Amino acid sequence: MKRITLTQFLIEQQRKAYVTADLRLLIEVVARAVKAISCNVAKGALAGVLGEAGSSNVQGEAQKKLDVIANEILLQANEWGGHLAAMASEEEEGIWKIPSDYPKGGYLLLFDPLDGSSNIDVNISVGTIFSVLRCPRNTIEPNEASFLQPGNTQVAAGYALYGPSTLLILTVGNGVHGFTLDREMGSFIYTHVDIRVPEQTNEYAINSSNARHWERPVRRYVDELQRGSLGPRAKDYNMRWVASMVADVHRILTRGGVFMYPVDERNRSQGGKLRLMYEANPMAMLVEQAGGAASTGHGRILDLQPERLHQRVPVMLGSRSEVEIIEAYHREAAASGG
Ligand code: P6P
């Protein structure tokens, strides 16, 4: 099979008018930053990049050294190219303004630089998640409000998965496509053509240690899966939980299934655990572009109007038929007052 690089793929997408020259540049710059993050992640203890950074982020979470390194790599790679109006990161409280000595462009880049970083010190796969929005027209100075656009306005979304191989999974609104890093050449090679979420599944992903905190519809759905062939689903299921959203979502894009991080009695005041702007929205765009569905349990994630940059949201995504069952159980619970 002819080896097609990410660059060639993006040029062909530009010819089909799916991406502009600036969006192509933006994705290439993110891909280069992902290569640098992959190198740092792969060095691990050899480069003294494991362990805590001794600081905490806006989420109040202790930062790993690699959280800080990955964040700096993405900010520094993207601030000078002239394709961005501003950036937002899970690791930065406010938006990241483009330094005045650089030109500004028409896009906004949002990212979780190293998702699942609690897994770093035990050598389990982690990832980078990114989302691209257009900066609202006639914006002189972007501010937080410039970013507060529903996920259905994203022009691109993707993730890097730092696993046995480093993958870049990308959508620009024309399906989902995957690239594998060839470390010898330093190029991303097109290896996953038009990824589709398998309709049927026997896998689900949820942190079952939280079961006592779940709301009724989630308990009902998971209980039926756990009853397997003896229950209403009449088949046995497998449970997988990596605690790296990127790894769990990639498995679902590849093998089908459903990923759930529901709101529960512990995190209800925050709206859930996962962040809307740079975790749920990009993953929702990818899953929908691959034929799946992504819901809060009550409605489509991509239709949510964001109110805060770091707001959190319940996430149920994966095989469309499974998400539809989860939404039906939420409707039934609401109708019966619970
Ligand atoms: P828990 C990682 O911290 C993360 O944001 C997601 O990548 C992951 O799916 C989830 O949190 C894991 O949460 O509560 O199981 O540790």
C-alpha cells in the first residue's frame, strides 16, 4: 500500500476544500508538537520527566512534570505561526494570548495537553486531545467568551494516543482518519482509513468503583450489562477502564462499545468530571463523525452552549444504539420523577 503522509492527506483535504491553508498549517503544527510530546513520554524515567511537578493546575489537580512539559510544547509550537487568534489549555486558568510580536490568525485552539497523566508513572497509555474553533468574525482581542461556542461549531478535532505506537486520530468534518508515527522518518503515516464505530459491542467502560454514587438510569443500564446472558440483554459483556479517556475512546472507535463518565452525587455541583471544551466536545465530534453518538444522558454534547471555559459535563459516548438506550433510561427516570 502506498504510504501517504499526514501532509499529503491534508493537502488532498485542502484540494477538496475541507480545510483551509491555515487550518492545514495548524494541524501540521499540532502534529509536530505531538511528536515532541511522544519523545518526552517515551523517555520516561531516563529523562527525569516522571513524577509530580510540585504545582497544581486550575482544576486543583497536582500537575505531573509531563503535564507541564506537554503544555509548554503545545503553547510554544503554536504561538508564532500566525494561524491562531488565541489558545486555551486545561493547564491554564485563562486563555493564552498570542504574543504581540507575532501575527494572529482566524482559529482558536483548545487542548488537554496530557490526558490521563495519573497513568504516566505506571507506564500506561496517555494522550493529547485538541479542538479547533473559528475565532468569531471582527474579533480584535479574543477573550474567554470568544471560545464559548457549541461543539457543533468545531472545524477540527483529534487526539494523540501515546501507546505501543503513537497515533494521531483526526477529523476535519469529513470522517475520522488515523495516522501512525514512523519514528525513523519522523512522519505520521495514514494507517486508519475512515474509522467507523462498530454498531454491535460487548464492551463498556466506566469506573465501577463509583457505582454507589451513580444516578438511577446509569445504575439500571450497567446492572443490565452485568447480568449478561442471564439478564435482559441476553449476552455477556466485558468491562474495560484504562482511566485515560484517549485510550478508552480509541478502543471504542476501534472495537465499539460505550464510554461513560456520568454525573454522580460527588461531582454533581461541578456538572460532572470531564471537561466540555477540550475533552467532551472533541471526542464527541470524532465519535459522531465515525457514526457513533455522544450524549450527556439528556442530549447531544455537541449542542451544549458552553458557559465557562473549564466547565465539566457528563459523558456517555460510543455505539449509537447503546447511547440511545442510556438516553431512553434517563428520559424514563425523569418522567417518573427520579
Ligand atoms: P477516574 C483522566 O484524569 C481523566 O480526565 C480521563 O482521561 C479519564 O477517563 C478519567 O479522568 C478517569 O477518572 O475517576 O477513573 O480516575
